[in-house]
Amino acid sequence: MAEWLYEAGIGEERAALVVDDRIVRARILPDDAGPQPGMVASARLIDRLVARLDDSSDVALDRTPAGTTLGAAIRVEITRAAIPEAGRRKPPRGRASDAALRASPMLRDKLTDAPVRELRAHEPDALEVAGWSELLEEATSGDIAFSGGALRLTPTPAMTLFDVDGGAPLDALAVRAAVAVAAAIERHAIGGSIGIDFPTLTGRAPRQAVADAIDANLAQPFERTAVNGFGFLQIVRPRTGPSLPDLLRADPVGAAARAALRTIERTPPGAANRVRLPAAVRERIVQRPDWLDEVVRRTGRMPIFDA
């Protein structure tokens, strides 16, 4: 049976869709992720294709609202969350709307396609049993093993790339890799443009078998090219927010800080209260008194950070 495992963590919400004891989809929503798709907010048009929300965050518009002058008050519906990248942050995207104002949805609100089990820190760690740490390692390292081969996942500003490695026979390797890529795309919430570098395949039939494997294993909606003579196939999927690799690689210190808070929250009351962390991670936590206040509220004590 499929079910979502959900945690309202300190600093982030996290969830995993688990089927047959393994994670098939995972989602993380940090508390600083900004406006989310579905939000309708008041704004002012400050440039032809830029609106500024009441909280001073800017939203890139898909088109200039008809008949609207600069400085005019408008409503904006968010269609894509901000995308964090190393060294910069793509702003959220949106469109002018006449819809009623609507708050930014929480991650919990989006888990509608399967039953949801809300996890508590004092319970056994169901996320970890399902492979949460391994999933995060995949996202940060990009190394994904499958039967007889391996994938290397690399997010770039233009597209997410998968490189396929493995031994002969290459026709069978490429089909297994296509199945593994489809699963990884779903698992890590990868949208937008995706490129896959398969081994060079001779003949139309082996290339078509790879394309058929993508079609059979990747959920719609998406569009794809054929596998070209060099073994490259491109997929385009809707992109409503960052993938897990986008999130974890753009701010590894923040990701490590939120993971440390999860560990602190799950530490039994009678265990030692001293925590040793890398300096940057410790500093990120100390800079967020709201996080520390929530730690105290949930655990009844303030952690002691060793230098």
C-alpha cells in the first residue's frame, strides 16, 4: 500500500511516498522557500514583467497584465516557486489573476494522492527505515546505482543531466538505465529540461526500446525527443519548484543544519544534551532563534553546542 510519511520538522516540512517499504517520491519544503504555487497575493507592478508582493519579494510574470501601468496594484498567482542555485536564486514565477487571495500552501496540503501518516519524534524513525538518508545522499552526491550500472545526476542552470555508466551488452544496459532514470526523476521531484546521455546504440530498434522504457515508467505529463545517434535523449516536464538536488546543493549548510535539528529533536530526553557540529552549521542554527525556540518547545531543553 502506498502512503505518505510526513514530518512537520523544525526549519522544514518533509515527506516521502513509500510503496513496498521504499521511497518512490520525496519532498522537502524549507521554511524560507518563499511563495509556493497556488498562492494568490496582493502585489504592485514594478516593471513590465516584475511584480512586488506585500512582503517585498519579487515575482517574475509570464506576461504584462493588459491595461496595467507601472505602480498599479494587482493580484498575482504563483505558478512556480523560487529555484535556488549556487550563487543566485531564480525568483518565483506567476501570472496576474482575479482569484481570491489565498495563502501559500504548506507541503502537507499537497499530499493528496495517498493516505498520509504524520510522524512524531518520539516514534520509531519510519522515514529512516524507508531510506531517507540514502535518498539525501543520492541528491547531494548524484550517484545512483541500478542493476548492472550507475547514473550520475548533475543539476545545471539549463537542465538536469544524467550520465549512464555500465558494462555490455549496451542495449540491455540502456533500457535498465531508462527505468532507473524515470524512477530517479520521480523520486527527486525533477522537472524542467532533463538530458540523458545513454551509451551509443546501433540501430533504430535499441534506441526505440530505450524511449519505450521511458514512456512506460515516467508519469505524464512530459514530452521527450527520440534517442539520437549519439545516445542522447531529452525530456521536458512541468517545473513548479526546485528538485531535491537543487535544494540540497544550493545551500548545503542550511540542509545540514535542518538535518541536525531533526537529530536533536529525536534525541531521547535522558541522553546527553551536548551537540558537536561543523562551525558553519552551528552558526546557521544559532542565527535562527526561532529554530532554537522551537527546539526548546518540542524537547524541553536547549542544546549545548560544543565548539
